Amino acid sequence: MEDTSNVTLALADASAFEAFKQELKASFSVAVEETFGAVEASLLPSDADIDNSLTAPDAVVHHILLDGVKVGGAIVTIDEATQHNALDLFYLLPSTHGRGVGYRAWQAIEQMYPQTQVWVTHTPYFEKRNIHFYVNKCGFKIVSFYNRYYPLPDDEERGSKAHKLEFFGFEKVMR
């Protein structure tokens, strides 16, 4: 059943980053536990990976608000020159799952960045809920399958463990 509450975005500043990290990890833990039966730290973004996203050049950190109450967050990277932008991290508190909040949050992000020509993002292969969300709800197309033979492009630079996981890459060309 879709929630009819108001979903908005608010900019987050550095003072909120630690809480953002903890909420993101807790949210991601739900899917890991549902899939693997236990939360393995190696299947969650590391503090370093999250910090890199939070502080990357051109990164914008948003709180997702439901009737003014924070229920999630998103980090987007906006390339003003090319308008090929990225959704780096996106999470909702588990209590909001299945209520249409994520879709309305994504719509708010698209509305905030109307000059975007292309959005890109990625999600682990085991995250069926995310794959459904990006493809069937938000209109992304799967364009890549990242794995040990075809690692995420910035994996080596970041020193991330992400290359040990398999990810789908998504793209949404805006009209």
C-alpha cells in the first residue's frame, strides 16, 4: 500500500555524516541478513567507502524526509559540465520499505536536478529489491555486470573490497 505522506529532501552537512553512515549500514544490513542469514561486514560498504562518497568532489548529501522526519538519505554526484550524474548511495530506514517512499524520494532527486542527461548507479547482484526498484519503478536499464573479471571502474583507486562482490550497473537516460 502506498503511503500518501509528503516526501522531501534536505541537504545534509558534515555534522550529520556519522549518523548517515550508521543508518545506511543498518539499512543495508537488512538485505544482507535476508539473503545470507547473517550480517557479514564484508558485504556492507566500509566506513572508508562511505566516507569517500560523502566527501567526493561534486558530491551532494541529502536527507530523505517523510512529513519532515528523516527516514533515509542519498548521496549524488553532480557533474555540472556533462550532466552525467550518479546516485552513489541511497537508503531508507526499513520501517518505510514497501510504502512508495523510495520512489517518491527518487522523483524528488530527479526534480532537484532537472538538467541531468544521464543518471548512473549500481547495486549488489543479491539485492533483488533494489534491482526491482531501479529497473521496474524508476526506469533504469541494466548496462553492466561488475565482477572479478570486470571490476567497478574506480575500485582499484579506492582500494575497496567491492571487487569481491558482484554488482549490476544501471543507467537512466533522461528525456
